[in-house]
Amino acid sequence: MGQRNFFDHLHAPSIRRKALHPLTTLGMGIACLTALLVLVLTGLTLFLYYIPDQHEAYERILHITTTLRFGGFVRDLHYVSGNLLVILAALHLVRIFLMGSYKGRRLNWLYGLGLFVLILFGNFTGYLLPWDQISYWAIKVGASLADYFPLLGPWLKAVILGGHDVGPETLLRSFALHAGGVPVLMMVLVSLHLWRVRKDGGLALPPEDDRERLPVRPWLYRAEAMVFFFTLALIVGLTLIFDAPIYERANPSHPPNPAKSPWYFIGFQEMVGYSALFGGVVAPALIGLFMVLAPFADRSRSAAGRWFAPDRRGWNLLFILLLLSQLVFLVLGQWFRGKNWALIWPF
Ligand code: HEM
């Protein structure tokens, strides 16, 4: 092998042929990395023009969107890659679970869960920054939902708000967390996550897939490059379709009706609508515990890295049911709720 470059150090010299099959990873890990890269680069650009002050933030976003050359495009890229990252990371998580790939990789599963929480929190703290009507009220609803969080609720709400209500402190905190704390923590966790993939001997795959190995260069590099460029094209394509929204300036005395949380928390808002105790505390606590404990409680004997292994049927079924229930709540909250949270027919 010739000179080793930076990327060579991140990979083992050879890889199992099966790891290259598109259905093994669905490319989701690299897709997450790509979205993260776009997010960081566009975030750094927006950082140069934004001011986290309640009298200036809205005008700054208008300036970036309308008068700055390519400003609207960069903002749209940031918005699309941030939201897409939630979906990509969720798909990555789903594939790991359904393949039982957390077996022998429990620590990395926990790092991954930490990353998922950070992705949600990063999106949430960014939501307020335009300081428009929708962002202001969504954060107000989101912060009140945080109050329900088992044990840590009131503390979490205080951390988000920096006071009793959404105000200048909340904006400053959101910015500090969004542009400082969350990205730094994310870089640390992503590094640990990738290092663990390498330390755990690459992807989890059944022993029979051990037989055929290929050199990483060029095979894995080609596959990774393809996923990278495909994700990039997807992000740019979506950016041409979806614009980052900006509504009228935040008005604390005029709540929209209904006031909705950001879409990734709306399933939670929907559940709280049925029962504050069950939907707000018990169900999220049980889901959280299930996600953290599943790799430790799963005693099935099948090898890791096999889709829908027969002896993991129970685990997969439970996981899919949880997932579907959350999707139903999300769809109901996002599209089927109108004024005063009444059920509506959106079509
Ligand atoms: C920013 C978010 C994330 C990034 C950039 C990321 C990146 C990656 C990459 C590049 C891999 C190598 C294999 C692959 O592409 O699937 C991987 C594997 C893995 N990830 Fe993630 N990941 C993220 C989030 C998560 C989440 C949310 C979880 C689950 C809770 C998770 C759990 C794992 C596990 C257990 C492996 C090892 C899988 C195996 O051996 O087959 N990751 N991740």
C-alpha cells in the first residue's frame, strides 16, 4: 500500500464484500455525515451575518434571505440539511435496530442515541432564531412540552427559556447552544462514533459474510463517494423545492391558532393532547427506556447484521409498533389538527 492519507486512517485496509451491498447500510451513516457537513458549512456562513438580539434578529434573517447574494440559497441549504438530518438519522437508527446491529456495539448505540438527541436539540434551538411568529410560538409550545419530561422537565424548561417565558434570554441561549454548544458536542460524539465503528471491527455482519474481503481502496471509497454525491444532490434538489420559511415578526401577544411545536416534536404534542400524564410523561419515559435498554435486554442468539432475524421477531415487532404509533401521532398533529387543536380534514 502506498502513502496513507487521512481517510485511510478512518478505515480498515480491507472490507467484507457484503458491507458494500446497498441493502446492508442503506448508506445512511455516510448520508448523515454529508448532511452534517452541509449544515456546518452553511451554519458558519450564516454565523457571519446573524445577530441574536430580539430587535435585530428578524431584520437580519430578512437581509440574509432577500438582499445578500446567495444568502437565501445558503439559508435554504441550512434549513433543508438540518431537517433532512433528523430523517436520515432516524432511518439509520431504524436499520441498526431491525438488523440487530447493536449487538456487540452497545456503546456505539448509546453514542448514536446521544447524537439523535443532539440533532433534535440542534434543530429545536435553531427554530427560534428567525424570531418570527411561527418560531416564537413553536418554541413556547416546545418549552412547555419539555416541562413534562420525567424528573428533569422543569430544569430542562429553565435551561431552554433562561427565564419564565420566551424572551431575549431565550434567543441568546438558543443561539449560544445552536451555534456553539450543540455543534461542539456533536463533533465530539461523531468522532467517538466513527472511532467505535473502526474499533468494533467495521460493520456488524454474520460470520458467513467473513469469507470474501475486498480492499477498501477503491471499493469502499467509491461507494462512500456515491452516497456522498447522491445526498448532496438530494439536499440541493430539495432546496430548490423548499424555502426556509419566514413569517411576520414575532408578536408575543398574538398566538397563532393552533400553536404547534416544530414537526419533530408534534407527535409528542399530540400525545399530551390525549393525556398529560400518559402522553407527556409515561409514554416518552417508556420509549426512552426501551431505546436505551434494548441492546442490553436483547438475548436473541442470531448474529448481528441480519435483516429481520427470525429469533428477533418480538423485538422488531415491538419496535415497528412503537415507530408506527409515533408516525401516526406525528401525521395527526401536523396535518389533521386545526383551530383549538380540533380534528380537521386537510384535503
Ligand atoms: C449524526 C448522526 C450519525 C452519523 C453521522 C452516523 C454515522 C455512522 C457511520 C458512517 C456508520 C458506519 C456504517 C453505516 O454507514 O451505517 C455508523 C454505524 C453505526 N451507527 Fe451511526 N451515525 C449517526 C447516528 C446514529 C444513531 C442515531 C444511532 C442509533 C441510536 C447510531 C448507531 C450506530 C451503530 C450501532 C453503528 C454500527 C453499525 C454496524 O456495525 O452495522 N448512529 N454510523
